[in-house]
Amino acid sequence: MPELEQGPAKDRTAVELFAGGGGLAMAVTRAGFRPLLFNEFAKRACETLVANRAELVPEGEEPWIPEPGQKPPLVAGDVQTLDMSYFRQNGVEVDILAGGPPCQPFSLGGIAKGDEDKRNMFPQMFKAIRQIQPKAVICENVRGLLRPSFKPYFEYIIREMELPFVERQENVSWSQHDEELKRRMTDESIPPEQRYKVRYLEVNAANYGVPQIRRRVIIVAFRSDLKKVDIDAFVASMKEGDYSEDALIRSMLGDGENEGEYWQRHPDVPNHVKERVLKRLPMTPPLDDGKKPWRTLRDAIAGVCADGKALPEITDDLLDRTEHNLGGFTDHIGWPDARIYDGHTPNELDRPAKTVKAGVHGVPGGESVMELDKRVRDKTSPDGWRYKHRYMTVRETARVMTFPDDWVLKGPRGEQMRQLGNAVPVLLGEVFAKAVATALDKAESEA
């Protein structure tokens, strides 16, 4: 696929762990980093990566170091058995290590065992840092990492990333290792190329142009021998994003004489929908914050977010689990029997979508259901009307995650939705990866 073929102006390189359905991998590639290696455990996610131009490494064989234009290798299997020291042995420098270690140990929607959970893969990120010594690291995870109950362990994660070569030994608890890290923070015998400057940001993907409310933690690290990298300036520049809810409200309210730009962009929205949306907004527009409006679910479906074509409408007769090849779009398949009830409310078209999730027993909370513009008479409703609803299609969900329409997702619907729910929104990852590339370029040009 084109997303994995883009060549950077400067040959910067990347390694991607926990690649999943390819969100962060695509983001890093779009930011100008050439992929040298992917690793993923889940079978269907591996099939997705192969369908989008990665090449599977035969079992028992060593991955190759790809040349520019060559397919990047995918090692399918347990990251704990992956040895990446061959890069340094062959004189290959890796610019960025990217990955989102499985989030279930820390997720608000899961059991939340944290570091005791065997799915905690942060130690494998630290092992990879030791083996390849990348110039920079981007790590994405759930906001649950910042919960008070996990705070000591999260602070330990940051310290371990700062001193990844102070390795934790077997039979040593993380708290014992943390004490050693604290003691060695000022140890000048540890060379700068074995240290990292680490910061984290709590972000909402909607603030970076993603049509979805998705709160995550982004951890960024730069190798300490890159003395010209100003990591605090980097964090300050990335902290807020270029989009805001206030700007969305202003775009809907207009100026009193002219209809808001948002409705001009969507001229076919029924008046009863506009009135319903405007009724919940403040009478006075928020002050201009100089930002762009949050993107909405309607924007995503209409193709506004990626300057693409609008997805065809899924009418009642198409809710039949059948691929009708509507407009040439794949995975735009209607699914029947969507329900809404207390605690399971649908997405609204004129808001960013809810967080796309990857529930083990299905998607909870209505995250995969959307309310439509169409309404029917309902005597039980206060105003006598009820808005219709349906499940979102896989393609609509992919747009909410800012995946391009030509990105192939493998497996049945449930597996495709799981890959999307586990992914990093492409646009969010791209914004941060481009900022890392800019910081590296600036630091190296001034060195």
C-alpha cells in the first residue's frame, strides 16, 4: 500500500513493536521514517499488515534489513523471543522505536491488574531500547496508567525508560529495581548514549484533528547524547493540539446573520437535526481561541477529515451483513439488531465519536452504534419523535480512527473492529512522529 511505500527526504528509520492493525506503523511511515521491522502477535493483525505490504518472515528464519523500496519484514509471534541486536551488529542506526504495549493491564475497561498482569509488555520496550539504542521512542497507552493506584508503577516506567541499561534482574521486584534506578539517576558513569530524556503527555485525540474523543498517554523519549534536542520545548509545542471544542461550537453557531460554517459544509442536514444540536449549545459563542473545529462523526463519514469521498448511506434494506460494494468501498457493511438503552447510548453525528474500543466480549457502551438523521413517530418520547440508529460499519469506524479507505483489514467483522479499537489513530500518531522527526532534524543540523 502507498502508506508503507513513502520515501522520506532523509533516510530515517523505524522499528515498530505491537504493530496491531498498523495505525502507528502507518503514522510513523507518513512522518518520513522507513520501516525496518514490524512485530505483532495476533494472527489477524499480522494478516492485515501483510495485506498492506509488510512481508512475513518465515518461521525460524532471521529478519532481513530492508533496503529503501523493499518490503519491511514482519516477525509474527511473541516479542519476548525477538532479538533485535542484529541492527547494531550490522551498523544500522534506528531513528525511532514506536509501539503501544498491550493496554489491558492498565485499561479502565479491564481488570486493571497493572504490572502484575502477564500482558504487561513495557519490559519488552525497555529490552528493545537496550538492543537497538534508538534516537527516539514513542510509546502510546491508555489513560488508566495515570490512575492513582498505578502512579508508583507509572513513575517507575518513566525511570526505567530513562535508564534502560540499568537492567532489572530476575527475582528482583519492580519496587526494588525502582530504588536502584533512583540511586543511579545522577550516576555519571552511565554514558549519555545509554540514557534517555523522557516526558509524557495526556492527550485527547480530538484536539489533534481525529474525529473521536480518545484520551491517551503519549510517552516520548530522546537519547541523551542528542544534546540539541529540547524535550521540554517539544512537549510544550505538542501539549494542546490545533483543534478545539470551542471552535466547533463557533462553527455551528455562526454570526447571527449567516449560518455556521459547519452547516454550510453539510447542507443536507435536516432542520430538525440542526435545531436539536443548536439548542444544546451556549447562546453566546466562545471566544476565538485561534484553533480549528473538532472534527465530528459526520465529518468523518462525509470525507472531510481526509479530503475523501462521502461514504454511501446504509439504508434499512442494507442491514443484512452483506458486502454490497457500495461506491467501491470495502467493509462498508450494514449490520442488524443495534440496540440502545440506559448506559448504552449511541454516537451523535455532530460530535466527535466516542472512543473506539476493542472489548473481549463485544464493544460496550454504544461505541459502535450511531444515531441517524432520520426519525420516526414515537408516542413514548417527550417530543413525539424517536431518532433511528444502527451499528457503524467497519469502514466508518476506520475513518473515525483516521485509517485511509484503501487500508485493508483482515478477518471477520469482530476481528476488524478489535484491530481498530486497539490501534493508535493514524493522524494522532503522525502528528507526534512528525514532531519527533523535526526535533531530530533540528538537533542534527545544529550539531
